[in-house]
Amino acid sequence: MNKLLRWKKWLAATAVVLCLLAVIGWHQSRSLQASQHYATISLLVPDGLPTNAPQVQIWSEAARERGVLLKPLAISEWMRGIHYGAPAAQQAVILPDTFHRNISDAAVQTLIDVVQAGGKAMVVQDGGMLDERGYYSKGTSRLSQMLGVRYGDYDTYKDQLSDYEEIRGAPATMELLGIPPGRYLDAKAAAKLTAIDPEELAVDEPGFPSFIAGYTKDSQRFTVLKTDRPQGARILLQSSNGDVVASVNRWGKGQAMFINLPLTYLLQRTDGIFLHGFLGYFAQQLVQQPQLLASPDGMGALVLNWHNDDGRAIGFLHELQDAGVFDHGHQSLHFTAGPDVNKPGDGLGMDLDYNEDAQQMIQKLLSQGHTIGNHGGWIHNYFGNNASDDNADDFMPFLDLNNASVTKANQGLQPKEYSAPNGNTPLWTYDWMAEHGVQAYYTVANVGMPPTRLWLGSRQVDQSWAFPVLTYGQVASAEEASFQKIPVAEFGQWLQQVAGFIEHTRSIRLSYFHPIGAVDYLPAVKAYIDSVQACADRHQCQFISMGEAADFLSRRNQVQWSITAEGDNDLLSASHAQSLATMTWTVPKKKYDAVRVRAGQAQVQATDDAWLVRVQDGKDLSLELHRQP
């Protein structure tokens, strides 16, 4: 009898435990399936790495800036979700470089199976290239077959696994990646702008006529892993010696994207255009995820940033005023206000406190709706050439002097915009900007990007928005074009290409000029502004100051939004504590054949390949997205 009683008690206890495990498993399954709904991309991170680690935050912040829904997820948690029944075909995952090299064979197989079943994956260079013990696989990478590219063959190459090469592709691909004209060049243009022999820039394949350029380098080179020449994968970019730099491969019912660049590493070293670009490409082209656009009303926006370095600038500003350059939109004009330029006492500066002509010009510009900002350190070239990370005590007073002078001329309002003389921004300058309420600053980092929060290694400068400059190879300003003896027509052609790029990508970009150079290239500069104005007249573009753009982007950062399944359709929900006005989503037609505003004040406009949803007012928005049959 006692045995039977003990047996019954054991059965009852076992049943309770099994029920609890079933409930826990069900809740885990529901939670993981919800968090991994196909509308949200999972960033697979190593177990134990916190989501606020800098490497993870780099991707999270990039996704927020790109308007992409992305969730960091420990790889074991993601695998549990798959094993508990999260639909594999609805998975979209990224395996990042640099900080997620080691993954188990089981994780590799799970990823391969997910894509085989219809999921989407983006593998970034050395992501998952080592097993959990830190060893290379025999022969090629374990993910090579899925990606359609053989790489990571340590047995063959040993410590020569990578090359240092240029990157080439087609202009259409560059635009889809958010890389503007000038950041990429064709071989003929590059031969004019650099000292490279044109024969070295000759492209073997007609599909890859352009290559990535740098601002301070003849041509930019990157670390890429050695690869084979795949037969099945579609190549987006390749290196100068034929290595695959970016490709998309069909694997079973799904697609796998291979990015052969250290995206995390590059962004940490102030070249984030590639991480942002490939993240956006994956989300839009493969996952077909709706995107929250990063410009007011989803219209392309040009920031015209004028650097006024010295006493001569005011005369050239008068010429530009007479030509009607400042009759368009809101622009950002920054002033170095001291009496000197190259060294203390040379008397070549603007001397703003005692220069009535300069003071009157600033009042005129203010009356036209433009914004006045600080152009750094009082004595332009002296500050630009000599300020460093180690001499803040010597040079910070120059920032204070300049700020006081420009504040006085700016009707007593402290400027919220800043640009560094000669692009020189020592580390302590960021702290100074934060203490003085600067919201936006010009930068020669992250060349060609839209406004972004700058990362310096593991530190993010999150108090203000960085506005990277646009470049045409090694040329950014008109004076640099004159130094390179670039014809006005050629410089103007590049500016026209930029105007078209801004319109097509619906993004914010910054062009900078000095008045003297703009006068020398006035036909090109005026035609550029006229083209953007014509685009604005079509309600496709806008002029915007740095401060206005920063205000919008900071407000956009507070938008909360998500996409959830609702039967055969999806529901996009968004909210903002103050207002969603001017926020815009683009919804791909390949995935959705109609969009209906269920709640909120918004207009839906059809374009060739997407639905544009512009919010007019209100704190909440609900959109019914009808999936294609």
C-alpha cells in the first residue's frame, strides 16, 4: 500500500513538473515567435554579450537611423525559438562581423536550415567563420555552400586569408546602398582626380565600371577575404582582383547575402556608410520591410553649409547675394569671427565684433531665414593646423571667443551649429559642443553619409548630429576643385548627379562651400541650387538647415513603431509622445498591394515601387498593410 501511495505521489509530482515545463516552453515559444516575427530582423549576438555593448549598439543605432526594425538576440535564444516552432520561412537574421566570429556547428546548421526553408540571412565577412573553440573548418567556411561563395579556406591560405583591395560595382548598386556620386567614381573620372595610372583602374567586366573613392586617398582600399568566382550567386560588388565583396544567393526557398567587408570595424573607425548601406539593402531588397524615412515628409533634403573663414569672405557673400544664391530655402552659414587667420596678429580675419559690413550681412541672412553657426576657433588656420587632442587648455579659449562673438552677431542667440576649421575636430571639441548646446556639426568623417550619430571606437557622440560632407573623390569644396584644375562643367556635372541622388533616395545630404570658391564656380553652384529648387517645386526635395535637420532627426528618434501579423495582412503601429507630423514610411509594393490608414492623420501616395505614407498630425498611427497574394 505504501509503495502504491509513493508511486501515485511520484506520478503526480512528475505530471506537475511536465505541465510546468510545457507552460514554460509554450511561453518561450510564444515570446520568441513574437520577438522574431519576420517583420523584425534578428541581429544574432554571442551568448552573454549584453545588448548595450558598444558593438551591439552600433547595429541598433544604425537600424534606428535607417528606419529599420532590428532586434539583437542571443544566438542560443534564437535557436530555441526555431526549435520551439518559430516559422523558419519568416526569419530574417544578420550574423555580424568582428564580434561574432565563433558559433557552433549546431548554430551553423540551424541557420542553413532556416534559409533553406525560406528565411533570409546576411552573413558579414568573418561572422561565424570560427567554431566555438576558435578553429577554422577544414577547407572552406561552413557557410560557403549556403552563400554560394567559397571563402575562409585557412588550409590553403593560412595567414594570407585576405587581400587589401579596391571595391567596384555598378552605379545603380551604389545608389541602392546609399553611396552617393563622388564617393564612387568611374575609372575615367578617377584618372583625372588621382595620380593613378588609368590602366590600373581598367575594369575587366562591364558590370562593375565604378569604384569606391576616399576623400584623402587616391582610391580607397579595404580588407576583403579571398574568394572564388561563384557560378550561382549574384554579385553586387567585387574587389579589384575579382574577390566577391557583396553577393546574394538563392538557397532552397530562401536567400543568403554575403558581405565581405568588416562593417562593424569600419563604422567604429568613422566609415559607417557601408554598414548603414548594406543594412538598408538587406531590409528593403531581401526582407522587403517597410522603412521609416530619415527626412521630413520623406523628401530629399539638401543642407548647404557655408564656411566663412576670413575677412575676404564678406565681399564674396555680397556677390553670392547678388546672384540670388541665398534666395532659396534655409541654409547654414558658419563664421570664424576673430581678427586673424594664419597666426595671431596677422590682421587677415573677419574681426566680426568691429566689422559692420559683416554684422549687416549676418542680419540680412537671418532675415532670409538662414541659420548662423560657429566655424570653430577664432583664428581659422592657426586653430585648424595646431589644435590637437593634447592641447585643449591652449585652444579651447578660442572656441569660447568665437562663440561669444557669433552669439552677439546672432541677435544674442547662442549658435546650435558648428563646423571645424580645416575639418580638425580634437576629442575635447565634442565635449565643448555638448556643454554649449550644439545640435549639429559638419564632419569629414563618414564621408557621403546622411546625418548620423558619430562613433569613435566604442564611444558614441550622442549629444548632437554629425553631418558628413559630400565629396567628388578628393574634392569637397569648389576651392579644392580649383586646386585640382577641375573644369567648371565637370564639377557642375557632379553636383547635378548629387541633386538627382538626393531626390531619388529621399535622404538628407550636406554640401559645403566657401564663398570664394563658390564665386569661382558660380555657374555650377547656381545650377545645382536651381536643380534642387526645381525639385522642391515638384514637392520632391527641400532645402534645410543643419539645425532644422537635427531637430527633425532627434524627434524621429523618439518614434515607437512595430509591425505585427493580423490574419493575411500586417498591421503597422506607430506612436510619438508629441507628434508624428512629417514622419514618412515607405512600404514596398512587391510585398504589399495596398495600404489603408486605419487610425491617425496620414496620406498614402503611390510611387513606382512603393507606397509613401506621410503623417500630417497626431500622436498615433495605424496602417493596414495588405500582403500580395
